[in-house]
Amino acid sequence: MALEVNRSYQGPELLAQEVVERKGLGHPDTLVDGIAEFSEIQYAKHCLERFGAIPHHNLDKAMLLGGLCLQRFGGNNFQSPLRMMFMGRASKSFGGEEIPLAQIQDEAARTYLQRVMPHLDTSDSRVYGAESLTSNHSTRPFWFSPRSAEDLPEHLADVPLANDTATMISYWPLTPTEKLALDLEGYFYKNNEHGMPIPRFEFIGQDIKAMCVRNGRHIDVTMAVPQVATHTPDMDTYLDRREALEKELQVYAEEILDGENTVRVNMTTEGTTGKPRLYMVTGGSCTDFGEEGAVGRGNKTHGIISSFRPNTMEAPHGKNPTYFVGKLLGYQADLIAKTVYETLGARCQVVLQANFGDQLFDPSKIIVSTDRDVDRRDVEAVVADCLSLGKETTNRIIDEMYFVPRTNPFSGEDLY
């Protein structure tokens, strides 16, 4: 094991300033991350049930193109629909049996959107449409049309090989500022019976953003929280709700921080003009009026954009969970970081670097940086135990829906 253990952890909580952003579940980029990943999970489950194996695919190339709906109090007038565009490449048959790829993608997208944005009527073609442009092109004749599991080397191998060079980075625990960004968006959600977040408020949209800026021990929070046009009859209602929500979020933020930092929550959208600038949606997101979302442009490790953290550019959403190094080792990096903290009590950062052709669960370089002295043998035991999951990592990613975006719901249950 190419393991390096050092005491050089420098988390943003040790710095004088910190900036953390959270793109909410209804942000266009977060939406597409979720749709791509949920579609991939449904594809993988279909293939496992039918064939006992997951054929080659990558469904991470996807975009949600904005529509046009003029926002007015109490109104709903879609003039152009949102369009979900699936791209990437995937096997469309296995052993001569067709895989209903486009149907899987379409049904998965509608199911996902109905949970996250219940005001978006995906059954109305004036509001929503989807198109699958996913191809099965390859210079290798059976790569995307396997005759049997014999055409899936990663399925046959005891240990799959890394399909690319990649570096995955994780850390744990979150700083108070990082957790605050998640918790404040989570105020607007509760978990359903399946443990997935659903909106708490009928009149609130889901394209929520939280920006937390810490200077010393004070955190300034700016939140953009849309109201749903069809449930907002007039300007007075809009402004009264916004004022009430700002007070509620201020109290909630103070409870979360418990005196560790002071905080000020701001929800005004006037800027320097002094004129009310309404933030209203109909379906729940800025895709209502032209905004677009793409996989990989949203939140990073642990569902946030923590500007002073090292990060990776890998985008796991929609990727193949059997051999895509950025997805499997992304899961492993998170698992190792959390386990080191929980078992050894050390804040840490984990780097897993793999080269093309490496045994997937024996990466070329493993670096664990901690904030205090730890016994290298203890760290090595944690790393070895996590990586020993091997191909079981694939099952965990699918069964846990690990990369499907979540938030910390108002119930107080920490999902990040």
C-alpha cells in the first residue's frame, strides 16, 4: 500500500476567512446531477435484474435546458417547456436483448423531478419534455453491445482496473460554516418514507442558494429563496413571507451554531437599487425562465462548494459505478475520511490518486493528512479495511444512492 500519513491538515476552520456556497436541490446544476445519477442507478438496476451484470455506460453527459414562463402573482403561463437532454454513451442491448434506455432515462427523470419539484407538471408537454441522444458508438464492436458477460472485463475480474488517471479528495468533518450552508437549505425540507428530501413548504420553490462568508468568528449569510407564483397572490404576501422567513432562518442559524460564531442572515434581493426585486418561480427552479443546468457544474465534495478546500474536478453523477475511477474512489475517499475521524478522532484530508491500469482498490498514492499525531498503523488499518470492500463498493453506491443529491433536512438528521 502506497500510503503516506502526515500531520499537515490545514482546514479552512483554521483560517481567518472562509467562503462556502450551497446550490440547493432545485438549482439547475444540482437538478441535472441528480437526474443523471438517478437515471444511471435505474439503468444499472434494470441490467442487474435482467442480465446479472452492468454493461458499459456513462450517462454523465446531460443538460437541462430552460423554458420560458413569465412570473406573475398567482399565475402560470408556460410558453416554452423545459427540455431534459440525455447524451453520453451506453449499451442498448445485452446478449441480443434490447435495453429500453430512453424509457429508463425518461421515467427516471420524471420520477426525480416530481419528488424534488412537485410544482413542475412533467406530464404536460407545454411544461416539460425529454430527449435521449445517448449513443452506443465505439471502435470496439462489442463494448456497447455485449454478447455476454464475457465482453465485460471488469465484471469477470476479481479486482477491476482503473479506467483513467484521477485524483480524488475528501475531508471530514465539515466546518461549522460548511454545515451551516447545508442546514439552512435543509430548513426547507423533510425526509419522505424512503429517506429522501421533499419540500416542507407549498409556497417555496426549490432553487435555493446559500452563501456563507465567515470573517473571524462572524458569519454573514446571503440566501436566495424563491416563492412559487401560483401560491403568491400579491406583493404584500411576498414581502411579508420573506420577512418572516428571514427571522426564522436567523433563529435557526443561531441554534445550529450554538454560540460558536455570530451570524447574520440576509434574504433581501434589492442590491443597491433599493427597489424590490422579486424571486418567483412556477415549477420551482430558474429553469422556468431560461436557466440551464449541466452535470459537474454544481456542488462538490459533501454537497457544497467550499472555496478554501482542495477539490477534484471529477463529476461522478451518471458515471459507471463498476470501473469509473472517479466515482468508486470518490466513495472510498469519503469513507476513509469519515472513518479516520470517527475512529481516531483526527480531523483529516484524504487524497487517492490512481493511474490508468492500477488495480482499482490499490491506488498509486494514498495521502492521509491529520490535525494531530496518529499511529500510522491505525490509519493503515482504516484504509485497508475501507478498500477491502472492493467490488462491494459498486453495490453500496447503487443501493445507498450515494451520489444522489441530498441536504440536511429540518428533522435534524445529518446526511452530510
